[in-house]
Amino acid sequence: MSDIVDRIEECSDGSWEVSDQQRENKILSGVRDLLDAYLSIRDGDSCIVVYTPPCREYAAYLKIELDSRGISNDAVAMRPYSDLGLREELGRFLPDLAQSPGKLCVMTLEAEGITNSDVFEEIISEYGKSRVKLFRIISASDELFYYGLKSSPQEISQRNATLLELFRSENEIRVRNTAGTDVLIEFDHDRYDWVSVRGAWRPGVFTVLPAGELATYAKSVNGRIVADGAMRVNVVHTLDPRLEVNPISITVEDSLATHIECADDDLLELAQACFRRPHGNRVGELGFGTNAGCTTFAAHNSHLNERFPGLHIGFGSHNQPFEIVDYLTDIHLDVVTNDAEVELPRAGRTIRLSELAPRPGIIHPFMTRDNDLVGDCCSRGCLPTLQNGLLFNGATPS
């Protein structure tokens, strides 16, 4: 804790400078987008920024901006995966809301996934659903603040609502892209629900950022997906996941991956290792990115790449309750296309995801699943580690 406090104090008095002034300005712009568009921070609110070690610099930027606005705030370090002392540490900083007119805004910054969720669920229960705004920020990085927060939750909500309206009117769709994707997807709207990750706070739930995704579980998927965007997997690794130069091609038959090709040997090995896990080659998620601010792919294992306007197919774990889809697995691999065209037979039209224009006046429907935490699909999980072509659960093996 003392390290981040010392660094923040140095930043506050002007004695510490970021070497790249342009980078600092871009991150601070993203911080303001976060506080204004997503948290809607107000006078009288109090904030706690909880961060894992790789994210302490972003915690410092947040604290600087909050200080400049006169918002009461504290920063608390957190161990990822499991921090047994976190609840006690947070107790030292949690305000007495009986003496405060505003809300308690809690922001967590993590690089890989969402962890220690029970601690934050307890805080919501203790303080009351209407008084706590909890934002779980995953894939915290320069790119998140550069462009991942530029689309507001209102804009993303309208895009998600527009796609949802279109898809719910279809029994099946066909998706293609210029790289060679051609997949036929069947829906079962009565059985499988949709997950809308849109960054809009609702009392009593975690708000996951970055936002910009609409996803479900398909009745069936058949065809060939050629992902020329990026990969995202709940595995700790240091590979560059971008696929523009070396797309990954996967043949899917009755929602099972049956053949895979990629000219990048390392990415191919990673995907094959995922498919070797129990149920790892099953299509567990059908997703569409809706964050128009994402105009490029990050060079690291980032959830931002799923938010890019394109199709993504998630293999492995699914986003439905177990009583609806009765298998469990610890792996989730997303392959993402760089844009895509969606053929809507009943509507008699084809839409390009990058050019999606929200229907004027559309209102996002109420949905129980406004985030992707229930299915443990891609936000929190075991975070296994790749080593020598094998996957290990938990921390990096020694």
C-alpha cells in the first residue's frame, strides 16, 4: 500500500512526470470518460480504487483526477485470485454512508480477470444495493483508457438493443467476412437468454468494463470461421493475439470445432491446448462486439478485442445457467473477426457490424443478465497458465 501512496503523493505535488506526455494526456482523458460517462461521479460521492499490482499506475491516475475534483477517495492494493486480508483492509477505508449524502463508488482494476468477488458482494449487501456503485474493470491497460471508454454506456446500450431486436426476430442468421468466414447460426430464443455487456450501472450488480458486447448460446453453429482480428483466452500468456497477418481458421460442425489451422505456431498450439480440455472444443458463446471506440486490436490478451465490432465465437465455457446448459469446463477461448456481415433472412437485409446504426429512439429492454458474470464465461475464472503446450490451473507453475 505504501508504494502506491508514495507514488500518488509524488504525482499530486508535480514532482513526478510520465516520460511520454501524450500518453499521460490520453490516459487522463480516458479516466475522465470513466468518471463522467460511466460512474457519473457527483459531489458528495466517495470512491475506493482497488487495484492489483500491475494496475497501480492507473490507480494513481484515477486518484489524481478524483483529488482534483475534490472527491473523497482512497486506493487499496489487492492480491489477485484470493486475498484473505482484503475485506479487513477495505474496512479501514469504507466510509460511514450515514454521514454522507452520496454513493460509495468502488472501482477495481485488474489485468487478467475478475477475482475476490465474494468480498465485493459482501460490501453491496452491507451498504445496500442503491448506495454502492461497483465497477469491475478487466484488462486494465493503456488501450482501455485510450479508446475502450470512448463510447458511452448510452451509445453501447442503443447498439446492443438494436442488435437484440434484430436477432430476436430471426430463427437463424448467416455470418460472413472477407477473410472467408461463412457460418450458419440457429437460435432458440425460448431456451437461451442473451447477455448484454453495456456498462450501464444497475443497483446490486457488478458493472463490467470494458463494455460493448451482446452474446448468447446458439442452438447450433455450422460452417467455417476465419478469425482475422484477435484471440482472447482465460489463460495467462504473453503471446501477441492479433490475427491480421495469420488468421485462425476453425471448422465447426454441430457446434463442435473439428479442424483448426493457423500459420502462427504459438497461437495454434495455444488454441489446440484449449481444445484438448474437457468440452474445450464446444461452442459455448456466440458474441458480437458493439464498442465503436474499438477501432484496432490490442497486442495483448485483452477483453477489448472481444468488444471490437465483429463476430466472436467462444469455445469452452458457456454463458448460460447450468440447468440450461449442463456442462462445465475451466477454459474459454474467443476468436474474433475483423468486422463481419450478418444476413437476416426474415428481415430480408444484411447488416455490417462496423456500420450498425442504432434504431432511432430505441430503449434497451430490462434484462436480468446485463453482465457476463453469471455464466463465468470470460470475466472471472480459473485463469490457467500455458506452459510447454499444457494448461495449468491457478498461478504460474514454478
